[in-house]
Amino acid sequence: MKIIFALTLSLFTLISCKNKDTENLKEEEAKEVSKEMAYLSYGDEISSENSLSSAEMEVRYQGLKIGDTVEVSFKTDVNEVCKAKGCWMKLDLPGEEDVMVKFKDYGFFVPKDIDQKEVVVLGKAYVTEVSVEELQHYAEDSGKTEEEIAAIDQPKRTLSFEANGVLIKK
């Protein structure tokens, strides 16, 4: 009788431990889902976990030269977005330069009203030289005046990013 009681007690202990492990796992998953629910997702499904800060990303860019590419995720604010169709955005870094973001294979766009919103991007960071023609096109897309567009007469070394996915804080 003592053996049956001991076995029954052991069985209940194992079951209760297993349920607590499962409950803990479910709580962790719920926290992750809850955190991601604070964002709207565009493009590939990505996570905000392990994203660099804008200051850390600026340091990464300082180490890149034209032709280098690094796969990375970082979090920052939107300074500007294409007002024509949301096909590009400029992201804030602590220094004077913004990051020009385009979307992989033009597979998705972002809303046109996300200026100053927090975003997380995942993709390829690189440095490029942008032609005068392309710079003028971006200026036109962002609503610059004819005078401002005409004043663009030199190519520019640009911090660039091709995003696979974007999270926009709600």
C-alpha cells in the first residue's frame, strides 16, 4: 500500500512539474508575442529581439566602405518617407547622416505617414554613392520645391539599407 501511495505521489509530482515548465514556456512565448504585437509588420516576418540601437548601427556604418555589406537588424525613428507610395524611408542615426532604406525587390512598401515613428528593420546595410539624378528623384518624392531639386548637383556617399522586413511601432 505504501508503494502504491509513493508511486501515485511521484506521478502527481512529475505531472505538476511538467505543467509548470509548460506554463513557464507559454508565459515566455506570450511575452514575446505581446512585445511584437506593439508593432505592425511589413515584408518578411521579423523580430525586434537582438536589434542594435541607432548608436550601435552608426558605429557599424563607420566601419563600412563602398561595396561592403552586413546583415543586421536595428531600431530607430523614421525621419522621412516617400510621400508618393511609401517605397523608401530615411532612418535616424545620432550623427548627421540618415540611412536610406529601400525594400527588397520592391516586394512591399510602408505607410506614407510614419514620420517620427519607431521602426525595426532587418536586412543588408551597405554604403553606396547615389547619382544626382537619383537624389533629385528622392527629393521630388519627398515633396521638395523645384529650387531645392535643382540645387542638387553632386553625387552623395550614402548610408543605405535593403530591408527584408520592417516593424513599425503602433
